[in-house]
Amino acid sequence: MSFQFSERVPKNDSDPVGDILKVAGSPDVISFAGGLPAPELFPIEALKKVTNQVFDESGREALQYASAIGYPALRQQIAQRMNKQGIKATVDNIMITTGSQQSIDITAKMFINPGDTVIVEKPTYLCALDVFRSYGAHIVGVEMDEDGMKMDQLEKAVAENSNTKFIYTIPNFQNPTGRTMSAERRKQMIEIANKYDIMIMEDDPYGAIRFAGDDIEPVKFYDKEQRVIYLSTFSKILAPGLRLGWIVMNKDLMPKYSVMKQSADVHSDNLTQHIVAKFMSEYNIDEHVDKIRKVYRQRENVMMAAIEKYFPAGVNYSHPEGGLFIWVEVPGDVDTIKLFNTCIKHNVAFVPGEPFYPDKVTPGTFRLNYSNMSEDQIQTGIERLGSAIKETIEQNETSSVAQH
């Protein structure tokens, strides 16, 4: 029989990122492709202990249906964390979600009509692009530099697209570039949103993982008109397999979000919410995050030193002060997929830049992850990557000369 799919379903079954990760998953390949936290840092024993406590103390409640907006005790704990970060929030502003990905999806579903414009950083999180496209959004990318999205270009994009619904930004240690938006630009973004009466979706999965530099208040800190919808997650500060995130919003939006959430999955895993709430009451999660920061700082330092040693001259790369990623730009008109294939021959892998772009792709760009590899693997992998880049550049130059 023939299947009559909706327009949201991709026209073909190609999955270039999945194919890349599959190849990168070979045991012989040192892979910097995934965005995976270090599994050795997961607090397994502590989670095992609090899970037993939850079953003993409130097992029946934890295994029952629950409210779509989430477990009140967990929402209260999140509200306390938000206030420490400068975001004024109570339980009435917070909803629990099944990870940040669901937060993005529900928000997009609630606000985007086909043809509406969403403005994003260029490049940006590839799975957010997939969501926006699935709801028929017209996506406009705004160039970045080391201080994040360029505000003059952002205002130009908003002014040229009167049907803009929201700006999507990852201001801290952005995926894929690792860049952080300056405080001044965060203020300017709010001013632009106020001027044109549009919303901002602030996606902050990495903000807690700062290991260098000074903290910068969230975009929502500067929001006096409650037009910023703030998203975060336990995936990077506890464990991604828990699949718990949260949204901080204008409380007037909560009834609408609750209905959208119920239509998606009724509520996020209630047992897991109880477990995380118990963990946060029994243990200092900030001490746990400090352990993560120290490990990631060391691994990032090792990767940066290896890049400086082994990458050929002219290759540009970001200098993150936290998070999980480094963004690399190889000079010349380098085919990133060709470079990837060369790297696989050298038994090292990255994620090519193409899927992160909403429109025209910048060639020779790719993302590296330093959180999920040992220091020895990072050293060896970057040395292999440097050799592959040199080989590809030389082949590219030889090909250009031959064509002329």
C-alpha cells in the first residue's frame, strides 16, 4: 500500500548525521563526533541510593499518573536554581519536560504557523532546525563572531521579516561553535525583541558547565516584559538518559503549555522526576557540577594544546570557556565531507558543519567534542586529525592548480 504522510515528514529517508555517527562508531575510530557527556561522571551510586529511597517513601505516588507541568518539589528546586542565576521564577513559571528537545518542539508547535519566520544563529543546533522545519517555519540565519550573534544583522533580519515569531539562541557555549554571547549583546537582543514585539527562545543546556572566564547573566535576566522563554536540562549536569528538562515562562502561558504537553506524552516520567528531586535534596548538585567542570576544563585544555601543535597554519577554531564543543574552520574551499572521509581513513571523526546551517553552508567547517574522550585519546585523535587536514588541503591545492 502507499502511505500518505503529512508534509512534516521528510521526503526521503536519508540521515546524513546518523550515517556519519555510525561510521564514527567503529571501535578503531577516535570519535569527536558525538555531544556526549563523560559517562564516568554520572553519579550512579547516589542515584541508586535515592531511587531506593523514593520507592520506600513514595513509590505509589511516583509510579502513578501525574500533572503535565511536573512534580512540584522538583519545580521548586529548579526555581531556586533559577533565582541564583538571576532569573526570577517560582513554581508557577516552571514546567518539566522530557528533555530540552521536547521543550523546543512544544514551543515551536505552540507558536509556529507554516511560513512564520524563526531567526537563528548561523550555525546552530541541528535538531532545533529539524523541529522548526517540521512546522513549516521560514528559517533565517544570522552570522556570528566570537561574541555571538551579530546584533546589527539580527535587527536587519527582524526588520525584513515582519512575520518573525521568535529568535532562537544558545547564548552559552553554543552548539556547535562553543561561543558565548557577550552581556552587551544579550541586552541588545532584548531591546530588539521589545522594539519589534517578538519572543526569544533561550536554549541553555550548557550554561552551568563554565570552567573559565566570568559568568554572564542569562538573556532572560534582562527581560522586563516576560518575552523570553528559557529552556534548560539535567542532561549535561546529571545524566542525559534521565530525559528531564524544564521551561521557565510567563505564568500566563502555563495553561497553553500544559495542554500542548498533555497532547505529547501526558507528563514526563514521574518516577525519574521523584528520583532527581530526591537527589537534589540529599546531595549538593553544585558540587557534582564542579567535578564535571574540572574534568572538562582539563580535556579542553589538552585538545586546545594539541590543536595548536598539530593543526596546519591558517586553520581557525573557537576558544570555549565551557560546554562541550570546539568549532573549526579550515581555509580554502574545502569539501567537509571529503575531509571527513579522509579522517575516517586516519581513524578519527568529527561532525561536518553542513547540518548546522539553516541556509548557505560555509565549507570546511566542523564540530569537535572534548567531553567524552580520555586525554590520551584526545592527543592521538587530534594528531590524526591534523594529518588528515594537511592531506586534504594539499589535495585541494593540487586540484585547483590542475583546473587552472
